[in-house]
Amino acid sequence: MSGFVLTHGLWSDEQAAAAADLPRRLADAGGHSVRLGFPDLHGIVRGKTVMTAALPGALEQGLSITSSLLLKDTSHRTVVPVFAAGAGIGRADLQGAGDLVMVPDPLSLKLLPWAPGTAWMLGDLFFADGTPYPWCPRRIARAAAARLAERGLAFMSGLEVEFHLTRLVDPRLAPDDAGQPGTPPDVALTHQGYAYLTEQRYDTIEPILDVLRQACATLGLPLTSMELEFGPSQVEFVFGVQEGIASADAMILFRTAAKQVARRHGHHASFMCRPALPQAMSSGWHLHQSLVDSASGRNAFAQGDGQPGLSALGQHYLAGLLDHAAAAMPLTTPTINGYKRYRANSLAPDRIAWGQDNRGAMLRVLAKGSPGATRIENRVGEPAANPYLYLAAQMVSGLAGMEAGALPPPAVDSPYQAPAPLLPTSLESALPALEQSAVLREGLGSGFVDHFARIKHAEVARYNATVTDWEHREYFDLF
């Protein structure tokens, strides 16, 4: 191969071999097009669809992508003056909404079962001179995993993802519904809720769940269970343990698949934390994590003698998660809505504490069973989080605890009454902790932290300037 990728040495030998085999795989599958995309700052996949005849060129030269896609908030608005000098943020390489180059990762190829003849690949972003784009979330997560690998450790994670699966009533596609953002669809419930894990209630939604199960199986996602959750139309999908950033790739693909497959079958999947549905319950994303010694394959969180409890390294890692939890909040809970989940006695945490197998604590340590299964479950995340930034925040925080030899405080038995620091109650109050964190600035890049905070501050400012339904009901008639 020649071109941009070869000139700048952007692929590993494994990626190059996979790229060489792509034409055959697509031909065998009857492929006609490939969706090439990248996860933006919010974990939303953006990209272009190329025909298979044009794919060799995209693999050699990459694909041009508008740089302003990395400067948007969750309404898809560009929130910096991109046509001003330095794009208004001191980055001459981003002014004028010029192009970046998206280089496909051939190892990420998937054939989409809901779109016959269509394949899907993730990409990484570069400048025209081959320099990596520094604020690429996937690259940031990969760099965090590499820091652990330098210590002979592999990051392992598994996912428990709650979301709302409703029936689509009206997609709200009238001209008046357009906007930034547009009007969300009208939906009906798929189940009434409050029958947690009941077999009868599960069977009422099994038809659409089985469609999603089949999609996960075809995509090679390590789905281990599907469960009826507590709230109306709320479900949970659990995925097995994967190494490095594979769980982030899986989460990106799963969210994409769930939303697209559900829509094609007359349903709506939402990973919004707390939707404005009557009697709705908040959804969380519980991230199970551990470290494995790469040489021996041993769980580094387990004690060497097989006794219950965390190893010394596991305790240092746990202490790091606690010490930097507040600063990591904009990465684990990046939406304004997500902070409405933190309520006492709700199976969601409200303070920074850990407990032994206690679902009320922010960090639930599971270290009493098989040593190979010893792990820490972080229950603070929301399902709308950017998976790469969520994982990166955990790795960076845990590694900081390891390097400092930090030790955690005692476990709590009553997590909602414990004398522990409360979690931030809003995105606005959480952002300063991230901006002031030397650990996360070092681990994620100071420029990235400033950029991420800038975009999120713009989102908060737009929210604060909006007159809400609550305000209108509260004051319009009273005063």
C-alpha cells in the first residue's frame, strides 16, 4: 500500500494485514458500502459512508472529516467561533472548519446485521501532516491503557448498561419539530415497571429484546445477560470482561446498534439517564474493572494467598478512584441530566465511598469469591458517558493511586449516612474539579481537559439560559 497511511506509518502489522483482507471479506458478504466513523467528544459516532469500490482509496489516504465536528455540544451546535483566528480557542489548525484525516481501523470491521450489505469501521483522527489529533477520545483511552501496560498490567472491564426501551408512537418529523436539538419522539411503554426481574413481565418484551440479542451475537459483542430493570420500560444488558479499550469499542457499537435496530422495529432505545417519562427510574452504567498481570495472567487485585479482600495494589487503585472521583465526574457523568440520578437509597450513590458488596456505595468491591473474579464496580457512571473517557478516567485515577501508594479509608456499611464527601450535584459544579485536577490533566492532556470543559461550560450556559417547564409552572401564575 502507498499513500497517507503508509507514509506516516499509522498502522500496525496486524492492521495492515486486516486491511489487505478487507476486499475479500466484503465481497464474500455481498458488501456494497462501509460506514466509516469516529467517536466525537460525547461518544456520538460521526462519519461518512463510502461505497466498496472507493474503500481502497479510503484505506490508503484516509477520509477527510470536518474538524468542527470536535467543537460541538450535544445539540450539534459549534460552540466556538471557528471562523475567527485560531478558531477562537488558540488553535490555528482548527480555524475555518478545515479538514482532519480519519484513518480507518481495519481491526474494527463489523458487518451490520440490520443493514444488509453494509459494514462498519471505527477510525482515528490525524492532521494533514500525519500528526495525531490530540483530543481524540479513543486515542486518549488507548494511551491510558498503555501507561498500565508499561507496568506489566492489562486493564480489564465489563459492562452493566441500563437503558429505556420504549415503543415508538410518533417520530415527530413534522417541519416544526426540526431544530438544534429537534423535538424528541413520542413513545409508549413496553412494560409498566416495578416488577424487577420478574419472568412474566420479561416475557412481554422478549420479542424486541431477542431482536437486540441477535444483533449483539452477530456483531460479536460479549453479551452475557438481558434483564428487566426496576423502572417502566427499563432494561439492562450485561457484557463480559474485555481487555484494554475493547469495552469502550463494544459500548459504542452497542449503543449504535440498539438505537438503530430498535428504530427499525418500531421502538426507541434511549441511554439518557433520567428521561421525563412518568414514574421513570434513572439508568446507570456500572463499570466492573480489574487489572491482570500480563506475564502470569493473574488477577492483580486478588490477594496472592487466595484469601478474600483486595491486594495491596488493588487497595492503591481503589484509593486512586476515591481520591479523584469528584474530578472524574464530568467524564463519568457528562450530561446535565445525569446528576439527577444521585439520590439517597436509590441504588445510585450520593457520596464518594466504597463498600464490600454494597450496591449503595459508589465503589462496590467484590473480593470474596474466586480470586480471578476480584474486581471493583464503579456505580457512578451514566449510560450516556463517552466510553473512552469513562475508561480513561478510571485508569488514570487508579494508576495515580498506585503511584502514590495511597490507601483507602475503611469500607462503609451505611453508604447513605457515611461521613464521606458528597458527589457533585450538577455538571456545573463538577467541572471546576476536573479543571483543577493535576492528575487528570497529566493523564488526559491539559489541552484536552481545557477543550472538554469549554464545550461543557457552553452546554451548561445554554441550559441556564433556558426557561424550563418547572419555572413556568412555579412562577407564571403566582407572580
